Amino acid sequence: QVQLVESGGGSVQPGRSLRLSCAASGFAFSSYAIHWVRQAPGKGLEWVAVISYDGNKKYYADSVKGRFTISRDNSKNTLYLQMNSLRPEDTAVYYCARDRAPFGIGEIDYWGQGTLVTVSS
Amino acid sequence: AIQMTQSPSSLSASVGDRVTITCRASQDIRDDLGWYQQKPGKAPKLLIYSASTLQSGVPSRFSGSGSGTDFSLTISSLQPEDFATYFCLQDNSYPYTFGQGTKLEIK
């Protein structure tokens, strides 16, 4: 079955960096676009970024543009989110989620369980 | 960005009740809308995509309707396992945007 497992979350000080990973299994990872979505404590969901099946197209939310970088390694079935210059408002559970379409702009059909990132001094 | 306005934010209902949750988009998104269920500590689960198509394996008591700017999710007869948070997601254009969520609680 489709599985997405996030890792790499933790506590970090403002201004520091963190890299999240999302390990995929149970499907042809290299054929699907993948998203990052986050949810701050007690808040709604916020879309963060998406990467196309081949890694050539990437889109970001304005709130993270220039600070976060989405990437993937199809040989390892793994998605990444490099987060730099972290701010307290980046505190959230981060989910990776599969798009039905290879280039994105399709339905998100499967989600991981999420990994918590806490940015605090 | 397209804004999604979801209502109500919370809802109390009993087993066997019929409930409806709505989402309104700030502009025409055709039928590019999904509905999801989320339970505490669990991954969100896709229920409905393309506004009205039932995801494989989802019980038929869930249904979706609408197009353009107004959408709804209906649960025809609530079961105990349906008490959860529900949210909509527009996948018409980036940035994807979500409704604020509806917490469905047992009356």
C-alpha cells in the first residue's frame, strides 16, 4: 500500500536550518508530483511547496519562497525539504502528500503522518 | 490566492444524523476540489475528489456536490467512526488552499 513517512523534525532556534525527509513506498515514486503541507498547532492547513515527478518544476508558497527548497531523489524514493532561516511562525507539523498527477495540479490522494518542527529560542 | 471559506467550523450531531459541510471558493475553481477526513494524530484521508467522485474504499454515505464556487460534503447517516475533522482543498491552481476545517463532534 502507499506509504509516506516523514522524518527530520525537531526543535531548532530561529535563524537555523533543518532538513525534512519523506520516504515513499508502495507506488512508483518517480511518476508522481509530491507536496509539502504544514499545520501550525491549533491552526488550519497551509500548502508549502510541490515538486514535479522529475524534479524539474517546483512551486512554493510566498511565506517560504527564498528560504525553503524542495527536492527529490527518485533513486532513493525520497522527498526533501531544506528549511533555512527558520522563524517561529514556521512551527508546525509538516506533511508530505502525493499528487495524482506527475506535474501536480491534481488531487492530493495520500498523506504521511507528519513530523513536528518547533522553532523557538 | 484563492480563498476557501468553510462552514460550519464545528458541528454537533448524533449517530444516524445527516450532516452537510460547505466550502465556498473566492473564484471559479470548476470542480477542482477535494474533501478530506482527519482524526487526531493520523494522516488526512481523501474522501471525495473532483468535487463529487468518491475515492475508492470510502463508504457511500459520503457524497460531494458543487462546481464553480460552491461545494458541499454530505454524510447521509453518521456512524461512530465519522466523528473527526473535515476539510476541503482546492487543487485548481497554486498555491493550493484549504478550508479552515469542520470539527464534527458527538452530540
